[in-house]
Amino acid sequence: MHFQQLTYFVAVAETRHFTRAAEAVHVSQPSLSQQIRALETELGADLFSRARGNITLTDAGEALLPLARRILADAETARQEVQEVVSLRSGRVRLGATPSLCTGLLPDVLRAFHDRHPGVRLLLEEGGSHDLVRQLARGALDLALVVLPLPAASPALTTVELLREDLVVVSAATEPPPGRGGSIRVADLEGAPLVMFRHGYNLRELTLAACRAEGFEPSFTVEGGEMDAVLGFVRAGLGIAVVPSMAAARAGHDLRRTRLAGDGLRRTIALAHRSDVDPPRAARELQRMLLEHRPTPG
């Protein structure tokens, strides 16, 4: 008895038609009929009553049908389980993240993941949260670290909160410190020279929204950069910038970090994937490790 024979048998039992069953399993009708006959010979019983235009199950066929379905289901489960194991020995994970998280959060976790699963390729896409949401929607990423809340017109995504991170103001260490007493208010940013991220970055929208809530439009000296470019322009004395605390902590001693007074500004980072597609096993394993290694915000 072969799995192929059981597949053909179940197809005929469900369609009650040999030609339609052959079409369903993508085989010629004579080949299907031949395999059904071989199965009946091996079992020593007819499985179908073949009256003209009326295919019905015999008692033997009725007895076999639930068992055949169970055998085929178990075989598919076994195949999937093996593939799940194999996928952690090879395969790939396509991960999207903002540049600040690529330098702040991901290096240690990706190193731990690679040590545990050296055969899995890690493909990293850097970008703003809005860009990453679009990449997820078109199936170009398995997972992405995005900023909540998602844009109103976002596709159906499943999100799991990873961390909440304060934003701080960075300035060149060679320049006078902004604000007073080691902190700065959002209102104090009015008229200050700001280095601003490009469109598509949530950091840009967060900063603009905070300034507008205080009744002013910020002044940009340079805009349109990625994280490394923004920090480089600040080092050069072109202005100050509002950045995530993790990125600021890794920026080096040539940049001064000043906290935002009061409630300040913060962002919520979440892991996201498409709701209609389960991530591959390797992506789920990386997701588990990211959640296990989530840092303490600050």
C-alpha cells in the first residue's frame, strides 16, 4: 500500500468520479484507475461499486476512507515537522529594522541566533517604519521591528510589543549644552538648529508632532539623513537632533546626551509580521529570541 494509492482512493471517494479525481490529483485517468485496481488487489476487496454513472463506496471502501484520511494527514504532519527541523539548519530570515535598532538592539541578538543556527542566512533590511510596513505587506520581509502605532492605512499585521524607549537630544560635545540643568524642554527646541531625518522615519513625525503641540514649527539646518548621517552632522556642529536613547548611548563620547524634561518623548517598538501568513520556523525562532533578550528601556 502506497501513499499515492491512498491519495487517489480518497480523491475518488470525495468526487465519486474517476475523471474528476484524476484532474484533482494531476494524473491521467487510466493511471489513477490502474493504481486503484492495484490497491484493491492488495487489500483483496473492491473499494468502489462501479455502476454506470454512479460510483459509490463498498463496505470495504467505507471502512478504509477514515483510515486513509488519517494516514495521509499524519504523513503531511510528519513532512511539516521534518521541514520545520530542516528549516533551522538552512533557509533564511528576512528581517527589517530601523537603523537605530540595527546598531543598538540587534547585534547581540543576531550573534546569539547565528551561533545557535549557523546555517540560517540573516537578510537585514534597514529603513523607516513606514517603509518596513510596506515591505511586510508585499511579502518582502518575514519580520520587522516597527514603531507603534502603525500608520492608519497599514495592512493587517500582527504585532507584539518589544520595548519602550525614551528619546533624547544629542549635541556635539564641543558645543554649549542645550537646555538647563541637564535637561531640555520640547519648547526649548523652538528656533534651535535641528538635524532632521528623512521622510518615512517615525522619529521625524514624533519630533514634528511634539514641536507643533507646543505651538511652533522646528527649524532644520539639514534634513533627509539616515541615523549615521544625522549623528555625523551633529558631531560636525550643524545642529542638534532628537534620537532614541539606545542609538545615543552607542554614539560615542563626542556627542552629548540631554534628556527631555517632563514626560519627554518615547516610542514603542514592536515585532510585526503579516496576519495572513505564518512566519517560517526560523523567523519564529528569531522572534522568540528577540522577545527573550528585550532590553530594559532607558
